[in-house]
Amino acid sequence: MAIANFFPLTILLIFTVILKKINFSWLSPPVFFATLWSFFIIAPLIFAPKYPINSFGLWVITFFVFAVGTGSFIGNFINKKYISNNFEILNKKTFKTLFFLVEILIFLSFTGLILLFFFGLSRFNLSSSLIDLLLLPNQFSIDRYSDVVVIPTFIRLLMYFLFPASLIAGIVFGYFKKGWRRITLLLPIFVSIGYAFILTTRSTIILSFVLWISGFFASKILNHEENTNFFKIRSLVLTLLLGSSFITIFVLTAWLRDAGGEFIITAMIENVRAYFFGYLSSFTQWVENYNFDRLSMGLVTFAGPADLMGLTDRGLGFYNEISILGESHTNIFTALRGIIHDYSIIGGFIFLGFLGFLSTIAYRRCIQNKLLWVIPLSMFYAFTIYSPLISIFNYNSIIASWVILATSILLMPMIKRIIF
């Protein structure tokens, strides 16, 4: 590692340790953000050491981590000043209601998966033979990269129910300690794998998992398990298992995209390395040469809603690819690029400071069992986990997941009366 990169990383790690000492919990928003971005820097340095990394970009990341910490400090101060001892009571009936909703959403998304499969066979005139089944993902991939939209709207709508199913399943999971309900609550992940194999879109399974885990983390706070130690042997083994499983799915989707073509091991390894670890090199190279032009004021970070309102045009792939080393290319620049585009580096500090402030208020409210605050808190977790790729608020279907959750919570008294 270059000596110029050593200093910002060291300061970031020291700041992370200080935040942990002050906030105690790994799930506390500033600790969570600092820890993950420390990992997001260290991982490429270990697994892609040849990718060029500019120190200025590392200083920008450290600066942004300081922003979240500063906002969180203000949030904690205000929370202590206006603290309330009015704790809500969350009983199992509350989460049985949400579980019932998850069952409906899983059924709808799985129905969409089945309909998508048969629609594909019909559209591409394929049979149910093994060869034709291998051709199906390839044909969908050709349609997507040709910018041909052919999937019927009603199937797309059924597909989108996967995301609120994942989010709410993650929230409910911690409240059912054993039995068939726990297995049911894992089904959205497996349905997302089915979509990934048919459409060869890795984002589907990533987004589904990110929503599930962000809901799970937020429910830990509701359940007063914020001091959970995530560095136990079992947790580390599970993380390694999940990582290796996703790499396997990544390779399989690439293979299906090529209609089961020949594996070129070296090319596949480099493709995996660029996808998983190229973000740091691409971001630091970009920000090193960043020239302030004009502020987009949210049109990049919130590109999905902006596109829906006709304020911008969100293209396929969003950013153009750049070369990070030799033949290795990536179009992944992290969510931080969008924030800088929208607000500049100084404005990004203010934006992330507000994010740290709001997420800390949400964190404290969830400790008081304020169920509705699970929405902004899970948003923060999801944004942070997904931030090495792009802003998670680029996707209207993801934002709709939180809208569905908010609506369900607000209507819960009426739903309880109907069900129970």
C-alpha cells in the first residue's frame, strides 16, 4: 500500500474505534457507516492490490465518514435533550400481522417468477428442453442490452413485490425464533435467486438481500439487541458462506448470460475482481479529476424518483465504464460520486451529516419501540450497505418497498381487526 494511502486509512480506523467507544453498538449509525467504509477500503487493498487508488479519494471518504459522525453527535444531543420515556408495546400480534403481509407478498412475487418463466418460453419460442432452458436467460439478456422492454406490466408489478417482501421479512425474522415461519421469511432471497438466473441480473438478488438484512438490523434495535456481537465465529463463518455463495451465483449468471458458453477462468476471475473491488479505484480516480461544473441537486442520488417525475433521464448502466487497470473496466463508482455530483464535496458533507442526524434519531426512537421509525433506520442501513455500488434511492421499486411498509404500519390497527 502506498504511504500516501496509509494516512487517511489510519485516521479512518482510529475514528471508527473512537465512535465505537462512544456509541457502544456496532449498529449505531455512525459506527455502522464508519465500519463498513473501513471494510470497503481495506477489501480492495487486499484482493485487488494492483488497482490504482488515489489518496485524495480516500481523504474524501474519510471526510464523509466524519460527516455522518458529526450529524450523529448532534442527533444524540437533541435526543437526550428531548428524551421521552413513553415506550410503545410491541407484542407478537404486531409481527404476526406483518408476517401475514409477507406471505401475501412472497406469493405474489413467486407468481411473477412463474409467469416470467412461461412468458420467456413463449416469447422466444423455446421448449422445456435443457438446451432451450439454457438459452432463456441469454435471450432475456439480449433484450435488456438492446433496450427492448417486452416483459408485460402485470408481470413486472408482481416481480416488484419481491422487494417489500424482502424488507418486511427481514424485520419480522428476529421475532420468530424457530419453526416454519423462519423458513418462510427466508423465501424472498430464494425467489430473488430465481429471478437472477432467468434475467441474469445480479442487482435483483443484491437488492433483495440488502433490503432483508437492513430490515433485520433495524429489527435488532426494536428488539433491544443493539449490542449484538457480530464478530463471533458463527457470524464470520456465515459471512464467508454468504460471500462465497454470491460469487458462485455471480459466475453462474454470467455463464447463463452467455447461454452456457465456455468458461475462461482468467477472464472470469478478473471480471469478478473488477465487479467486487473496482469501485474504490474508479471512485478515487474520478474524484481526483473532478471538476466542479454545476450541482444536480439530488437528480443523481435520487435518480429514480427524478426520472419518474421527468426531471432527468436514467439510462441503463447509469455511468459509463472506465478502465481501472489494463483490460479491467467498471461502471461502479459508489453512491459517493452521485452525492458529489448533486451537492459538491462540501455539500456532500452537509448531506451525509443530515443522514447521520436523521438515522441517529431513528435509532433512538426504535430503542423506544417506535415502530414507524424502523423505516428511516432501515433506509440508512440499506443505503450504507449498497453504497459501494450506487445510491439505492435510484430504484423506484425499492423506495416503493418503504412506502408499502409505512402504509402497512399505519393501517395495522385495521388489519389486526380484520385478521384477528
